[in-house]
Amino acid sequence: MRAAGTTTLVLASASPARRALLNAAGIDPQVVVSGVDESVVREDSPQELCLTLARMKATEVARRLPAEGISVGPGGRLLVLGCDSVLEFEGAVYGKPTDSDDATKRWRRMRGRSGVLHTGHYLIDLAGVTVGAVGSTVVHFAELTDDEIAAYVGTGEPLHVAGAFTIDGLGGPFVERIEGDHGTVVGLSLPLLRHLLDDLGVRLTDLWKS
């Protein structure tokens, strides 16, 4: 249990990149992985899909918090943040690749072209209020050679991330430029989080590590 009057953020994600973004912004969240099966969800648009998945993750973790032993003292606030990212590319929606062959085929289609990375954010205040929104950023991919694709896929990194690429890891050199918030591509938009917190009457600075 945290001290009275404090605001605690729980991140419903196993993503080290999302946690690193929060840490760099002065926030040290507690982490609880949702375990939600993303493959069973179907929506009409990539924006609806990533927001639905973010909501499912946040809701599942919020339900489990008592069992996880996470609570706050009198006057404190407990918030749960769920996030999910998908890549919209030429009419298709890409989450994580199924295997190395899938990742290779995707990169051969994406090289030299552009897609839109959507990240859904869903924030639950355990007092009973919820807010959600989607951040979207255009990503322009480099013209990779077959050898570069094979080398990148061989690292295993593309198999664990939406769209089969990162911008903050080994895949960074293969993104020529973006139009929008860098954090959205990493998996969590800090400016968007600030706005969602504001909707709940919470200042982002209230989450800074003391």
C-alpha cells in the first residue's frame, strides 16, 4: 500500500519500451501484465482495434489489483494505463508477426513505403472514471535490401513488436522519418497521456518520483 494522498500509476503492459518512456519522464509505474489474448479481437478499424485492446488490458489488470496486493492509502488515487499498438499499411492491419517468415514478407512489402502506427491509450481511475484515446503517427520506411531484412529479422526483434519494427531499437535506422509523435511509435504518447490525466483531474507532475 502506498502512502495516503499519493497518486499511483499501474502500467498494464510488459513492454520495456513503454516503461522506459515513463521512467524518462520521471514516472516509475508499477507493472502488471494483463495476459489478454489479442488474437481473438476483431474491429472495423485499426483505431478501434488498438483502443479496444488497450481497454481490455487496463480492465483486466484493474480487476486483478487486489490480488496483486496493489492499493493506496486514504485520499490516494490508483490509475491503470493500458496501451496497444497496430500498424496500418495499405489497407491491412499488422500487430506482431506470427513468425520470421511473416516478418520477412511484411518488410519486403513495407520497404520504401509508408504506414500509420496507431497506439490506443486507456486510463482507468479505480474511483470509477475511464478515458481513452488513440495517437497516430505516419512512419516512412527505408528501402532495405533483402540482406538487411534477413539480418534484422534474424535478430528476433521484429517478432515481438507491432508492425515488425521498432524506432528505439535495432529497427531505428530503417525508419527514414515520421510525421507525428515519436512516443506513439514506441508505444506510448506522453503528450496524449498528459491530456488523459488532465481529463481525470490529475496532473502528470503528480506522478513524478519523489
